[in-house]
Amino acid sequence: MNSWQHSPIFKFFASVRVTVTVLLTLAATSVIGTVIPQNQATEAYVQTYGRNLFRLFSVLDMFDMYHSWWFQLLLVLLTINIFICSLDRLPAVWKIVVKPPGFKPSRFLNASCQRQVVVSSLGQAQSLLEKALSRNIGRVRLEQTRDGYFLWSEKGRWTRLGVYVVHLSVVFLLAGGLIGSFWGFDGAVNITEGETAKTIQLNNSGKSIPLDFEIRCDKFSVSFYDSGAPSEYRSTLTILEKGTPVLTRDIIVNDPLRYKGINLFQSSYGNLPSQNLVLSFTSRATGMEYKEKIAPGLTVTLPEGLGSFTITAFNREHQFKGHAIGEAFVGKLTPPNGDPVEVVLPVKFPSFDRMRKGDVVVAIAETETRYYTGLQVTSDPGVWVVYTGFLLMIAGCIVTFFMSHQQICIEAHIDGKIRSVMIRGIANKNKIDIQRKIDAIAAEVAQTENQSKQSSLS
């Protein structure tokens, strides 16, 4: 054992107790992360847990547990533990794989997998045994003895490393998760048709971070079922580098655009107040109707000395006397003499203002729907490390559970007048397979012996 293997730090990290403790802690904290909703709004947490518990959970990063310092520390500890445990046990196995021990018949004396066959001639049986052993195991070694010989063959020494490949795959999986946790992000951005965005808002903290490129929404389209529910929404996005378009592609739900390791998913959509709004103003006194083009925040002067009108707000779910009337513009009508009056203009009910019974009836004459696309923007630089870990896990499990280091020793000797062949085999696992191969070799020898006897009789 090397000197560094005697150090207390190495012994601590090589302990299986540490592995079990960390795994149980991760399991327990994962339950907490399932019970406490993650990355919710602050108001929702305060309402659910109260101010005091909210402050405590915030200090412990319970609301974004899988990115918390202590959860990441547990993953780092488990990664180091698995690596050190493997490093502690690997040298002995590596020595067997690289420098196999010489052939020792004594190692096969107590083998549980064995068969004995009586033969008429050891010399005639040797060629048959060598071919059968080579076919079932591999290269054959011969060692002569005073009253016979030994034949020995092995295969699959390298399969002893299968468990370490599994260990390495777990390290890759944990490392990939840590890389994504430290340097990845998950955010969102809303982009109106024709506009460009270069920053996104992180979901877990609400902070804005810049991207290395710009995203432009060239077009957004949505189709609906007969029930009014959206059946598909599609965004045409263009990626710009220093103002120059480099990539244009349509995206829909579950078909993202990927660029420089960043994924752009279609996640939502919405509409914005029209910037090209035409209103009609009808004078109750004269019955005349006047149309004026207006934009939110601008003021227009009405004919006939009826005053002025300004669009002051746009509400997606406007409440009117306790009832939801959907999207609505809110305006301020200022008569020549008198106080300003609030006017509500629901998009779905253009003549809604008639109920007010004022001197002027205001209605929406023309409007257009402006959409924005809601994108989920993610980056996980550790994803390829995780994929590598999965591939190593599959390969390691195949080697560990379906392959083994197998050795077969055939002892041929004369005991008095009896010439016998003893076939013994050992394997580090899957002894059923080694016994099957021993039975196959014994059956082949026995069959040849029977054929030889029948030939001599005839």
C-alpha cells in the first residue's frame, strides 16, 4: 500500500460509510425539494410559510435547493468518495489485468465447477482438448508432467475493470450535473414580432443576463381548435451576430433551436396592445361619427368641441363592476367643461361605451393583434459529460453483469490403469457459464471416445 493511502484524509474519503451517509442525505434532501415547490414567486412562499419560515428557508436555499451550495457540496463529496474508493481498490485489480499470475494447478483443486472423463489415450485426447479449450476460452498453454500434462487457458481478465467503468460513469454523471449547476442557466424571454432581444431573465433568481448573440422574432403565428384552444404556435427566429443574421429557423413546442450550446424552446405566447388603434367618436347631439387614429399615451382633440381623449392603459383581464370582460383599453375623456371621465373599451365588445350614456360614445373601430413569443432559454454545458456518463454506465453494466474472467485447467494423468481427464474451471462471477463450457468440453471428449470404441469393435 502506498504511503498516501495511509493518510487520514484518504481513509475518510475511501470509507463506504461516507458513501452510505452521503447517499442517504441526498435522498432525504431530494424529498424536501419535492415537498417544497421550487423557484416560485416570493409572495407565494410568504403566504404559504409565513415571514419567519420564509427567511429561514431562504437562508438555506430551500426554494432553489438543487442549485444550493450545500447540495452541490454533497455532490462534490460523493464524487470524491467514489473516485477515492475506486482508486483504493484499483491497483490490485489492475495488477491482475496487466500482469497475470503464472499458472498454478493448486488454485483449481477446490474449484466447484469440474467434470471428469475417462479416455483410452492421453496422447489422442490432447489434440482434441486443445481445440475444444481454444474454441471455448482462448489461447492454450501446455505443461508436461511425469504422468500426463496440464492444459490451461483463460479469457476476460479485463472484465474485472467493468465495475470501475460503472464507478467512472457515476463520476461523469455527477460531474456533468455539477458543471450544469455552476455554469448552466435556465431563463425566459418574451420577444415581440419584429423586435430583438439580447438578455434573458433567470427563472431561479429573476436576474437578467446577456447573451453572446441577439434573437429576433421575425414572425409569430398561432392556429386554434374549434373550441378556441391553441393547436400550434410557431415562431420564426433569426440569430444575429454583431447585427448580421447567421441563422433563421422556425421553432414549435418540443422542436427547439440550438445555437452555441444554448437551447431556445417555444414555451408560450401572448398579445400586446395595438399600436395602430382607430377609435370612433359619435356625438349624441348630432349623430355624427368621427374616426381618429390613436396610440396608447397620445391625446386627440375631438370635433364639435367635444373635448379630448387619451388612451391611458391596457389591461389583459379588466374587471368592470366585479365582472371580467377580458382585454380592454382604458381611456380618459376630458369634456370642454367638466371633470375627466374614465372610458372602458373592451376589445370583444366594441359598443360597450353606449351604456355610459355620455355626450360622446367611444368605440373601437379598427385594431390589430400584436403577438409576442415566449421562449425558454437554457444552457447546460455539462450535458455531454452526462451523456458520456450514460454510455459508460451502459458499457460498464454489460461488462459487469454479462461478462467474467474465466479460467479452465485440464489435468490429464494416469492413475494405475485408468487414464482420466479432469476439467476444472474458476470465474470471478457467472459460474453457470463456466460450468456450461466445462460440460461442453467433457461431452465432446466423451463423444469422441464412444465413436473410437465403436470403430474398434466394428
